Amino acid sequence: MKAAVVYGANDIRITDVPTPSPGPAEVLVKVKGSGVSATDVKILGGSGLPKNLPTILGHEVAGVIEALGQGVSGLETGRRVAVYPIAACSECFFCSRAAQKWHCQQDHHHVRLRRVLIMKGKKNRLSRVLNPKTGRGLIIAMDHGMALGPMTGIEKPGKVFETLEPYTDAWLMTKGILTHVYEPHGQRGIILRASGGATIVGPDITHEGPTASLEELLSLSADAVACSAFIGSSNEHETLRDMLKIAEDCRRWQAPLVGVIGVGKDKEKTQDPRFIGLETPTAATPFPARRE
């Protein structure tokens, strides 16, 4: 059969190559048409050339099934098909979300690509929250109102944003404040709350739970997310498990997580070394724990 074979940068030749035979669970497709993708153009130009040359380009193809390998069912020779160019296992976390199969954890090429993108994505998010040169940043919390109401000094959050915006590196807020008050300008990091649901007038302010998924917060342009856990409270186990779930989601998407560690309304515990000593190792996240 004939194929467009790449021998090096800008060196492509139409040559005769052996016709392959399908292995178990494979089919042989006789190509009738092939698209030229951006990947093909980059490879031909010398960017990302495979180590093993020569190689055949063209992965966006359509044609007819010419032969079936052992164990193939539900298909027959002569059927017209289009080839889906992404190799996926259909079992891992990313394959379980149909739109993310190109991240397949079993596809080694895309695993390497995904790791590169993830590393760059996390570094990019952190650079908007912390100063890239010093690794430090001034983060101002504006999320207290969700549990404590209109506290003195932040009754008008819009005025606080206007006054302190030039001096802060990032804001910690709820999705409600982001949606209705804050106007992002792309100059300050945004940390959004992922937990809440309890107030100071309720029976237990430590009875928090998830209030948003990581995907929702990232879609709202969050650079990082924050989640609470309450050491020594009756809700310690539940809040730590909720934080663990958020942390696992953040690990998958490489989103920074702020661990907001508190002890509730017990003022004695806030000064007790036993509880203070538990905070940092308990909230071992990409950010230092924030004390309440």
C-alpha cells in the first residue's frame, strides 16, 4: 500500500509500505480520506518529531473496514468508518467523563502531555495568587459574611475591594460575592469557598459541608479553592472527610487548596497548643493553613 511517510523535518515522501494485518481486537481500515491536523503540520515542520523515524502521519482518517482481527464482534468488512484518534481505556477517572478521554491515564503519550499541562496549569494559578518571585502573597479574606453576617468593616464588600485592591495579591471570597459584587480584572488571584452552610446563629457553626464542586468553582475563574475543617469539634470527622474529597479533586486538576482550620466558637481551644499543633499537619495542602 502507499503512505505519506515522514523521514525528517519537512521531508515527506509517498512510498510503498507493507500492508499491516489486524491483531486480536483490532480492525484494518482502508483509508479513503485523511485530514491534515495541526499536529501533523507541527511534526512535519520538525516540532515534536518521533524518535523512531520514518513514521506515517495522518490520524484523522475515514475509510472502510478491510479485515477483522480475532475476537472482533459487531463490525463487518466493507463498513464505512471514521477513526477516533484518541486512545482511551474507558475505565480511568478521565475516561469516565466523556469529554476528557484525551487525558486517559493509560495512554502514555497523553499521560506525559497531561502532566506537562497540569504542571503548567498549577504553576500558572499559583502565580496569580502568590508572588512568583518571592513565593509569598497578601491574601485578604472576604468570606466571613456567609457565616457571621455583615461584620464591621466589611458591610460593604465593594468598598473594601475598591480600597484594598492595589495592595493585595489575592482575594478569598464566596461565589456569591464573586458573582454579584467583585469585578475581576485579571490582576488579582481569586480563591473561592468550597464549603459552608452553617451560621453563628445556628446550633453549631462547625457543621459545614460542601457548597460547590471544584468544577463549578474553576468555571467561575477560581485560581484556588478554600475548604474548612474544625479540629476538636463534634464535626471534626465529617469536615476533615469533606476537605479530603476537595483535596482529591484538587490533586486531579492541580488546583491549589487553602485549608481553613478552625475550632468553632470555643475561645479556649484557639489558645490551646494541642489544637494549634494539630492545624498545620492536618491541613497539609499546597497552601499554609489559615487559622480562624
